[in-house]
Amino acid sequence: MKLSTLVILLFLIFSRTVYSNGFQQSQMAAMPGAVPANMKNQAAILNSQTQDASQPSLGQYSSKNRNNLLLPGEVDVRKLLPSSGEDHPPPYGANLFAGGYETERVDGLNDNYIIAAGDKINVWMWGAVNYSSVVTVDNQGNIFIPEIGPIHVKDLQASAVNAYVTSKIKTIYINNVNVYVNLLTSTPVSVFLSGPIIRPGQYAGMASDSILYYLNRAGGIDSERGSYREILVIRNNKIIENIDLYNFIQNGTMPKVNFKDGDVILVTQQKAAITVSGGVRNPFRFELKDGNVDGLQLVKFSRPLAKISHVGVIGNRVEGPLSKYMPYESFLKFTLADGDKIFFNDDLHAQIIDVQIAGSYLGPSYFTVENTTRLHELLQHIPIEPQLADFGNIYILRKSAALKQKQMIDESLNRLERSVLTAPVNSSGEGSIRVQEASLIMQFVAKAKLIQPLGKVIVSENSHVANILLEQGDQIVIPNITDLIQVSGEVLMPQGLVYNENAKIDDYIAWAGGFTERAEDNRIALVKANGFITFEQGAKIEKGDQVLVLPKVDVKIMQSVKDITQVMYQIAIAANVAVN
């Protein structure tokens, strides 16, 4: 028995290891490649050829009759929805019990309050007769005033008690008597709360308190069992009110209930529920009051965003599990059932994109163009001043390129961290040195991770501009014509210097104060006006170029020199900066 158990455990461990290794290999295959050793090749112009991408067709999935297989082009909507292990979204209306009852009136004195037995009323009379007293409504609903007798005030609204009692007194004292009557205090009532609520029981309050107040006192409705759509108020074993909180949430309508001693607030069991997620304003769990409903009724509560084009539905039917992915218009007529999970998705590719112009240009800076627009088509609509715009050195700042550059830098930094933290140590003295070096390298890593790549896309060379396809968010930069050369990095006085056609890189560095102690004089980057970067010694300098001197790496840290050097090259290319 023990041997068989051991075999099963070994099989499970082996299967998990194989799966994990396969997953890691697939992830590594998707990682960006390392920076090439020949840094000059990084300035290659983007290929302007594009490939036609066929749009996947829409289909429906049924795990019962297809054995969990998808036909070509179909969308597995199960991947769009939260897994069964994730928490369900809260029910629609759960925030009603999140607070906001601190200012609830505790005396119940409002105009609509109904006078009940035990309430106290203040009565003043002055003039020919002087009288002042606080009287209590007796069990028969009367108040007693000397020389007047009993006056029935039960079931009167608080706003009407003054006029009513005054009229009764005036039947006795016709002239020269002024009367003022006011409800002083109301009598608390005791209400029972039952059903799927957090703390069912008996609670005291005022007759005019809202049903939300009592529910909040009881901890609110149980989100997994209680209904927000059918809350009953029972008096003497008869239902006097049926409240749907959805009406209050959407329209602000709430039935007015004046509670009495012994009333019961019964929260019924939760109705059929549908979970909604994705591109909606209300991603909650909704109750179906009338059983099966269509998508049109659901969208009135969930309120999808205007960009929604498709809807995924997962659920169970009598014939078996169901999973569908359909256009939004078809969903409006689709019949839903208890337990369905709905995902609203924006699955239409944008037909227009926004691009920005920067640098030296005339006219507007933002353009909205079709998603098939190429660079040359847009440049024809951008006026420039030929004496100010360096039109032959155009480049593009692209968000997707910046993201990839950031991924490459982060991966190199992570590899550097691993190499430092896992470096072998042969002695205690060497270990002490490694600790200090690791601290310095970790500081370098923290600083390098703050660098944000520019995402430069080189599209021009020798005054020729590639006609590449534009992307959403592209920033087309037309450099300004300048007579300066920028010198930065590991020089004593980083600054802009006037271009000299007879000067070389060493001359500009000398004019900037020379190298610092950290400078690597054999690692100098020349950033051209079009974004091209070269590390070739003796490269020709032109107006608008930038000379970037990188720092050197301490040769004592032998196991990290290669990784640090690679990171410095990547940052210099991606952000045109040098990191110490």
C-alpha cells in the first residue's frame, strides 16, 4: 500500500515538474532577445511591409456536444470570465448598507409621522384662558384637555395635529383664545427582522424610520442568500408592503411605511442571480425577479459602455453546459437563466487612431486618421518652415516600442540581480567584499528601473523617410534645425556646444571639461538627430547630434561586468541617458 502511494506521489511530482518546465520554456521563448553585440545594427530602419491579419470569426461553444473543443476562429469565453475560484462580485445594491445612517433622526418628528398611542403633545392656550401642559396620547388614541374633554388624534399626521386640535378647542372657546399644539416626542416601536440577514432579531426604532434604517441595524442583507428585490413588511400576519430596492436604487422611489409594535420585516430568499463583468458601469450580481429574462432587461441595470460590441455568456441549461460569444445586438434578445455569467467585451478594432506631431511644425498638433494611414500620407498634411524644420531626420516615439524596451531593460536588471545574489563565495573575506558590491549593484538596479524608455523608432536615414504604418498614440517628431552639439554623461560640464565642422568627438568632450573619473573613454555613444545611435569611433558629427559618455564598470566585479555593460547600452539606446 505504501509503495503504490509513493508511486502516485512521484508521478504527480513528475507531471507538475514537466508542466512547470514547459511553461517556463514557453515564457522564455516569448521574452525579448538580448541586445546584439554589434550595437551599430540597432539603427536599422523599420520594415514598412505589413501583414494582413484575418479577423477571427464569431462562434458558439458547447462543451457537451463538442467535447471541450473549439472550432477554428471561435472564442473560448471561459477565458474572459473570472474563474470559479475567484470571489463573486457583490450584489447590486450592497452599498446601501455601507453607511450613511449617522444623521438618522432619532425622535421621529417629521411632517408625515402618524400619531400613535404613547406620543407626547404640547398644548398652549392664552388669552381669555391660560393653559400649558404636555399631554400623552392614551391607548384609545385620545388626549385629554380640562374643560374641553378628550380629543381623538391617533392616526393624524404630525403636520395636521395643530390645526385639528385647535379646531376642536375653538368649538368651546370661540373668542379671545389663542391655541398652539406641537408634537413633542414620539413613542419608539419594536420591529422584528427575519430572513437572510446578518443579525436577525428584534430592534427598537421610531415608527417613521425607513426600512433601510432597520435593515442596516441588523447588519444588512446577506449578500449570498438574501433578496434585494422582495422585502416584505408583515403586520398581524398580513403583508402590508412589498419593497423592491432596485426601484429605490434606480428611481429613488421608496414606499412610506409607518411601523407599529410587532411589525415584521422579512427578507425573502435570493432570486435567480446573474453575474456581470467586463465593460459595464455596474459590474455586480443581479437578481432576476421574474425568472428568465432577456439581455435587454439586464443591460438596463448593468449599463454597458458605449464601446461594447460582443457579449460572452457561460451557464448551464437542461441540455448541458453552455458557452456563447455573440454580437451585442444578438445578446439583447438572448434568454438568460439563473447562474449565468456575462462578460461585456469591446472586441472591435478601432477604425481610427490618434497621432501627435511634435518639434518644428505649423498647424495643429493632433490628428485623427484611419488605422491604415502611413507616415507619408500624414506628412503631406503637416506644413513646416523649411528654414527651421529638420525634415530629413524625422523619428517616431511609439508607446509599444517603449514598452518593449522597458521589458528588455527590466529583464536585464533581473538577470543582473540574480547573478549578484547567487555569486559563489570561496572565503569569508571574499564574502564581505561581495556583500558590499551587491549593495552597490542593488542601488544601481533601483536607479536604472526608474528610467523610462523613449520608444524611438528610426524612420529616416540620409534624408529618406520610411513610409511605415502608424499606430495609436504615435508621436511624430520633426527635429528643429540647430547649430548645437549636446555633450552629456560622464563629462565635467555637460552642456550644448556650437557645431564646428573640423571638430571631432574628443574635441567636444574636451570643451565640456573632459572626462570624469568614472568615464569610460572607449564607450562613447553618438546619438544622431534621427535617433540613430552609434558607438563607432571616428563617426562623423553633424548638427543636432548628442555625445553621450557612459560610465565604466569596476573591474573587480568580474561576474557582473557583462550584465552591467549590457544594461548601460540598453538604457543609452532606449532613453539617451547614462546611469552611474
